[in-house]
Amino acid sequence: MLRAGSADVFHVYEAIAVGPHALLGEVIKLGPDDFVAQIYEDTTGLKPGDAVTGSGQPLSISLGPGLLGGIFDGLLRPLNAADGPFIQPGARGKPAQRFSFEPSVRLGERIRPGQTIGSVATARRQLCLAPPGMGPGIVRWVASAGEYSGEEPICRLELEEGATCEVALTHAWPVRKPRPAAQRLPIAGPMITGQRILDTLFPVGRGSRAAVPGGFGTGKTVLQEALAKWSDADIIIYVGCGERGNEMSEVLDELPKLQDSRSGRPLMERTVIIANTSNMPVAAREASVYTAITVAEYFRDQGLHVALMADSTSRWAEALREVSGRLGELPGEAGYPAYLSSRLAEFYERAGRVSTLAGTEGSVTIIGAISPPAGDLSEPVTMHTRRCVRTFWALDRARAHARFYPAVNPLQSYSGDVEALARWWQIQGNPDWLAQRKRLLELLEAQVQLERMARIVGMDALPPAQQLTLSNADLVNEAVLRQSSFSEVDRYCSPQRQTAILGLIIRFIDLARGAVEAGVHPDRIRELPVRRTLQRIGEEYGEERIAGIGALWKQLESEFAGLPREHANAG
Ligand SMILES: Nc1ncnc2c1ncn2[C@@H]1O[C@H](COP(=O)(O)OP(=O)(O)O)[C@@H](O)[C@H]1O
Ligand SMILES: [Mg+2]
């Protein structure tokens, strides 16, 4: 934080360079004769009288083909493994990388902002777009196919008023300004996560937004990583936002070693990591989520589906609180500034499925983790986030303690995308998805009520139908909801396998109910060998054994047919 004179020379949110090392900063408040700036770097050594140079521009980042596979700080400066997690003061981070460019426009062609000019062959093919901020123009020169740095011009345009404009592979974009799209589109399909409890019960649409609140150790980071590994997004942006330094270094250690499940290539080839550990200046944390969402939009504009994981937005909110406190602003709930809710909304609103300026479809899906103090879901960050997101995955301490993972509490979680996704499941071959998920949720709700009752009157005092409900709910928990991220076989569950498992479980529930109505005691059903198999179905019937799940239907029918109908049950 810097307070200095001569306020009239700068704008609010103007990027500035401070002191002999030209430390990066941003003006955040203008007074009548002074201004306040936050410096995104360690300010040790700054002294009165040091020069401040304005850039005339808002805080911007450089977007280009060198981002994929990289690890950056909150201002998108590369963190090189060689330097450790630290950056030289004032570093702007322009790696001298060269890219193999192939033009796709012709001389004399008219180019609109955001339109494709060519492509770049990195580990995966990336499009080079005319910056969305410029005006339309006519191509007067375009570079031939070859190797270029990010800053060299690859195309010259004549703009409408006769001015010319040079386009490079890299362009700057202000982080706080959403990148434009041609049109926002409604949610039409899910972002498949491969986690049954999410895809089947609480799905998130492509271009939608979800929050994962959970106390310490409930599995936020493991879940975010599972999503990074398995979700069907083209590009993953992972922003580690001020969680404990060692936790971030675990992620930095682990993600680069992982393989992409689908392509068999390194996962990092489609990943950008933005790391802001708690030992970095607090103000840089505030900038990092804007940096991350801007990078996400940059890939969206190339017609890609992007998933952005932020772990954790609570640390970001704490950075807002700290900066606000230093500005002497009036604190609101729990000391957070009154604008906490609007900042959260601005961030989540940048998620979406769009038709891009280039005329293709792209999306950004945001998954934000929240670490509520003491797991209290009524604290301000969780409460305000709830209003911004459509899907809410509440992680539960009791489930985590019981080592029941993912520890998503099915009664506290919800998804606003369910109706929009029913058609997608129908096309995938499950027209009953909507009704089936509703039945599972009703069963899980009934379980909580009946367990309460059973604690009072004792399990044996419950009528057989209710005992069966409890045992069926157990089965749903074990077979459908439980899924270990560390299991080779079960860490990913395809939509086809989810459909097969779900259908079989629903069939079991129906047959069991019929049997109990016909007088079979629930204990007999509990003892059926097929039920034991079902309990472990995720582990035993992996992706290569989906056909085997179909074969279990026969066993199911025949075991139920063989049950002795002992006595007629009146109740
Ligand atoms: N989906 C999961 N499958 C298996 N184990 C899990 C899962 N989620 C969490 N765990 C266990 O819980 C521990 C804590 O999870 P973590 O994600 O670090 O919690 P948080 O980020 O919420 O503090 C992990 O080290 C792991 O042992
Ligand atoms: Mg964590």
C-alpha cells in the first residue's frame, strides 16, 4: 500500500511502476491531493521520494500462445521452477519463446475484432485472434508461415479511419474488464466431472458456476484436482489463491506430473496454473482471480470449453478485507467490505457459454472453493457466493470424518442446472435421469428423518417398509455417492457407466419394495449376494466392464425371484 501526492496525474485502477525496481502497482483510491496504490510485490526498500510512473493503462496482462502449460503468479508472470516460487522485483515476465505461426487470412480481407488470423502449433493447436478491443480493418500485410516471438507483428490492418494497427501473437487485456462475446447462450449440456454424486445428483452445466464450501480437510482441494484431471473441459485454469504455501506447492508438484486421461498426454498441456501462496503480497491475491478469469475468457474466445478452479475464494475475500481495512473503509459483516457481494458477483458473472466474436461456441465454467471458518455456511463469503452460483456442493465434516468421499452432503447441496440438462441425458440414452435423481434425493431425505426416529424408538420398532428405506439409502450412499479419487478403477465414472449403475440401483430399489410388500423381511434383502456386489459396483465394474453391469440385471431378477415369501405383511 502506498500513499503519495499529486493525485491528478493518475486514474483509478491505473497500473503504475514504483521505485528503482519499477515494482508493479495499481492506483485504488484517489483523494483530493493524494492517492493510494497497492503494490503487487514486496515493497522492502521503497523510500520516500522514490519515483512513481503511471502507465496510462489499467492493470493488464499479456495473453498469448505461451500460457498453456505454464505456472504463473497472480499478475501472470511466469514462475520458473529454477527461481523457486519467487520473482525478481519489477519483473514483467516476457519469455523469449518463439511460436510456429500459420496465417489463415488473405491480403485485402476484412477482419472483425476477435476474428481468427491464424493458428499456432504448440502442444495443442491454438488460434491467434485479432484483439477484441480493436476496430475492424482490412489486411494489408500478413506474415508468412514461420517462427515468431509473441511480440513480433504477424499482421497489419488498415482500420476504418485510415489508421493502421499491428497485430502480434500476444495482446494485452485489462484484467478487470470482461472480454466481449457476440452473444450469451443458455446452458445446454453438462460439464461432465466423472464424479457420480456431481454428475448424477448435482450437475454443473458447461458455462455455469458452482461453489464448493467446506471446512478444513473436507476435501475441497482433492475435489478441485479431480475436476482438473477428469472433467471434460478443453482447458483447465487452476488458481491457487493464498492457501497455505506448502499446500500450493503440493499442487505445483503434482499437477505437472499428471497424465490427461483422454489423450494420454501430460495434463499440463491443457492447463494454466496461477499460484498465489500466502507468502506473496496480499494485494497480488486480489488481482489473481481477475487474471485467472481473463485467461479463461481468452481461451473461451478461441472456441474452447474452459474450467476455472479457484481454491480458495475465501483467501481472496480475506485479501479484499485486508486492503479495505488499510484504506480505512467502513467494515461490514465479519469485517468484509460492503462491496464483497458485488465483487463476488462480478467474478462469477464472467462464467458463461457464449457465441464468440469469431462465431464459434466457447464456455467458461467456474468452480470456486470456499473455506468457511469452522465450516459455518452462514458466514458472509458463503452466503454471498450462494447468490452468485447455480450449483452448490456443500462438503460435510461428518462425512469427511467417516472417510466418506467425496464428502458432498446431498441434503445441503443443489443444482440449478438440472432442468436444462435433462435433455442432454436423454440424448445420451437415459430418458429417466430426471425422475431417477429425484427418487434418490427423496430416499436420502427420508433416510435422515427415519434415522432420527430410529434413534428414539430403535431400529426394530420401525415397520419393514421403513427399515427397507434405510437399507436402500445405505446402498445408494455406498454404490452411487461414494467414490474414491485415489481408486484406479473408480476415480472416473463416465456418463454411460453412471447411467448403467443408476438404472440397476433403481431396479434393485423397485424389486426390494415389491418383495417387502409381498411379505419378505428387509433383512433377507440385505443379505442378498447381489446387494453386496452392488455396494461395491463402482470399484468392481470399471469402465471396461460396463457391459457386465447389464449382465447383473439377470442375477438381480433371479435372486429376488428366489426369495421366500414367508408371511403376508399387512403394514
Ligand atoms: N474424493 C476423495 N477421495 C479420497 N480421499 C479424499 C477425497 N477427498 C478428500 N480426501 C481425503 O481428505 C484429505 C483432505 O482433503 P483436502 O482436499 O486437502 O481438504 P481441504 O482442501 O478441504 O482442506 C485428503 O488428503 C484425502 O486423504
Ligand atoms: Mg485445500
